[in-house]
Amino acid sequence: MLTIGTLSKKTGTKVQTIRYYEQIGLMPEPGRTEGGQRRYDNAQLDRLSFIRHSRQLGFSLDAIRELLDLSDHPNRPCHEADAIARRQLKQVEQRMARLEALRTELKRMVHECSGGRTADCKVLEVLRDHSECLTEHDEIGA
Amino acid sequence: MLTIGTLSKKTGTKVQTIRYYEQIGLMPEPGRTEGGQRRYDNAQLDRLSFIRHSRQLGFSLDAIRELLDLSDHPNRPCHEADAIARRQLKQVEQRMARLEALRTELKRMVHECSGGRTADCKVLEVLRDHSECLTEHDEIGA
DNA sequence: GCAAAACCTACACCAACTGTATCTTTTTCC
DNA sequence: GGAAAAAGATACAGTTGGTGTAGGTTTTGC
């Protein structure tokens, strides 16, 4: 029987986060002691590890919910899990492409800054004047 | 004299977002008509363009606040703006490195999935078993 | 048996918006 | 000029994925 603190250490998840996962229905309600404290078993430890690992791979909580559901039904065809992973891969590649463009632009800004007054600072100039922009970057957030 | 809708179209910013920027003090309070509607001038259009362009480059609203402040004081030395851009560049490079690792892992997952039952789905297996993991990916969020 | 550590609930807060409801102003068209 | 439609106003809730805090209870270790 594991306390929430032990689970927290074993999975690298904050205690509050575990309670949060329970609240949103991602983790099942665990058993309680007489005094009302949560106690977990190994199945729950595995489930939380699965969740954390998936989060580290960039899956959204919704995607993880789907994956857990698939994992709970071993007789269903596998292509759904594969599709989720493929979707995720596509997203990651899109993000990388966008970041690559931003990196180019930022490098240019930094290299052109000669260290004078802000009045003729290239960094600010580039930000002020969109037409200086070499790349198309119309999506926000990374 | 520009309406908020015109400003919205010209900068590709949602109307609500413009009002939100005003609320958090990033945009100044504009003039109003008799009836209470906002009216903007070109200076404000430029400022909003600056904000949007900076957001597209991944700067946080806090960083943009600093940059706007620098931009408002042309006699200050430029190295602060340069430092902000360098910080941003470093962040972008870190994100790219992390995404690169995730991409490798996801590719591996997708390629190994043979399309059988979820019981022996490689995608789920990888997520279940952290020890299969080729990369170190302990930071979350991208 | 008592202090300290770990736990409990409940709620507020973070970024950076977006969406909704309800109402008023402005524009457009006949 | 007057009706209808488009655009604007405020205020507040919701989004994602958590984190932080306050104030109280339970468990553990010596």
C-alpha cells in the first residue's frame, strides 16, 4: 500500500497533480485509510507512470484518456493507438518547423545588434517592421 | 480614426484580444466616441503590430512589456533588448532539442506498430514501459 | 505521548487568450 | 427618416495543465 507521497516520488509527479488527475477522472479513486488518507496499489502506480510518460512525450490529457481506454481493452484493433501517435508525430514536426523559422529570425536579430542606443537597435527595428521579416510565421504559441 | 474591428483585421488580432491587451495595460486606453466605442490612431496600430509580431516570435507578454518600454526610450543602451532576444533564442533552441528527442521516439513507436490487437500494440507498450525509452525527456510541455 | 512530517479539503491563481450572454451604438439600405 | 443588420460594449466563465496557499487532521518516529 503506497501513500500519495510515495507515488509522487516514484513517478516524479507532484502530490497536487495526482489529486488533480483523480479529480478529472484520469486516475481512479483510490482506497482510503480509516483516517481518510489515500492508499494506492501497483496497478495505480503503473497507470500514473503511463500518464506521466505520455505527458513527457507531449500527449494531451485528452489523448492520454483515449490511450488509457485502448490500453484497458486489449482486444480492440491497434490502429487507433497508432493513429494517435501519428497525429502526435505530425504535431511535433509542425512545431519543429515553426521553431526553426523563429530561430533563423532571432539569430539574425541578435547578430545584427551592434550595441548602440535603442534608437537604432536592430532587435526593436525588426519587431517594429514586419516587412523585414524573412519568414512566414502566422501561428502563435509553441 | 480606426475602429477596433479595423485594427483587428489589420493586425490579425481578435477583437477580444485587443481589449484584453488594454485590460492588462499592454495597450493604452484609446479615445472613445460619444457613444462609448473605442477609436484608435496609427500609433496604436503600430504598437499592436509590434506586440503581435513579438508574440509570433514567441516572446511572452512580460518580455514584450520590457521591449515596448525599451522602444519608448530611444536613448537607453540597446544591450537590454539584445539580451531579451538572446534569452528567447536560447529558449527556442532548447525547445527544438527536446522536440527532436520526442520525434525520434514517436517515429520509433509508429514504425514498430504492426496493426494487430491493442494487446500487443507497440505504441501502448512503449508508453507503459519507460525502460524502453531511448531518450531522456524529463521536461514537460512544449 | 508529543512533535514533526505528511496528509486532507477547498479555493485562488498562472499564461494568454477565447467564448458567451446581454445590451447599445453605428452603419447601411430602401 | 426609419428599420434592420453589423459591429461594438461590458462582464464573466471557460480553456489547458497544472501550482500555490490556508487552515485543519492523521500518521510516523523517537
